[in-house]
Amino acid sequence: MPNTNTTKAALGESLKKLVLTKRLEKITINDLTSDCGISRMAFYYHFKDIYDLVEWLCVEDGKKALQGKKTYETWQEGMCQIFEAVLENRDFILNVYRSIGREKIESYLYKFTYNMIKEVVEEKCRGIALAADHKAFIADFYKYGFVGIMLDWISHGMKADYEKIVENMGVMLHGNMARAIKNFEKADIGG
């Protein structure tokens, strides 16, 4: 049997290909396994269902898009790369969005967006004794904002210039995370 990553990647590529001609809810495990020459048993070894494969695919594409762009200096570049990855997979994302709804796509986007933001928060907190729950709250706050903006862009057909969206996010957020950290630090020490 091929290695795990190769098998998962083959199934992911088959799904991306099939979704161009069929709605997601009409694609069967048999369609996928026939397309990529993998047994049903191999599919179920890696994924519990097609939606599990969709989630894996979205998270993997997000990780690839972010490669190394998880610092305060590079978060905007990382966000641009996430928008680019979504745009590159436009037909797939729109089909998934229409088939399984906003909530599922939202969940997938939250997973890798939170990790990027959490690392930026950790970086900005170096040397500051900030409670873990406050760091998590800051990361969650920004995660919801970023994902909300992206979902709005997706729901409008991905027509707006994502670079301008990310630029506007940067202008709006400039210095705000550092201020939030300072405010929580004051609250943590009772000041």
C-alpha cells in the first residue's frame, strides 16, 4: 500500500477533480476510489467519510499556504496566501460551501487561522507574563474577525481584491494586538 501521505493526497486530488463535474453530496466513496485506483478499505483507513476528507484537504491547503508566515511581520503575507489558496481552489471551495454550508467551511478556516494568530500572539507576548486564557481570547477574537471577512468574500463569489482586503485588515489592526496584550497584562496584575 502506498504511504499515508500519498494515499491521502491522491484521494484529495480525486475529490478536487470530481467536484468540478458533480456536487459534493453526489460524490460517492466509490467515485473517489475508482478515480484514483485506491480500495474502499484504504479510503476508510484514512477517513471516516467524504466530509472528513474535505476537512483534511482544507486544513492541508491552509498549512501549505501559511508555510512560515506566522509572525507579526509576516501575518499579512500569510493571510494573502490563504486567500490565494482559496482562490486557486475556487470551484472546489464554492461547491463545498454550497453543499455543506458556511458553518463547516467556517470550522475548517478557524483551525488553521487560529494557529497562525496564536503564534503571532505568543511572539508579541515574549517577556510578558500574560495568562494563557487571555492569550487564547486574543487569538480567538482575531480568528473570528479574519474568518468572518474571508467567509463574506467567499459568499460574494471571491470577486473583491483580496490583497486590498488584507491591506485594509492590516491598517485596521496595526498596533491593536500589542494594545490588547498590554491591557490584559494590566488586568492580570490588578492594575
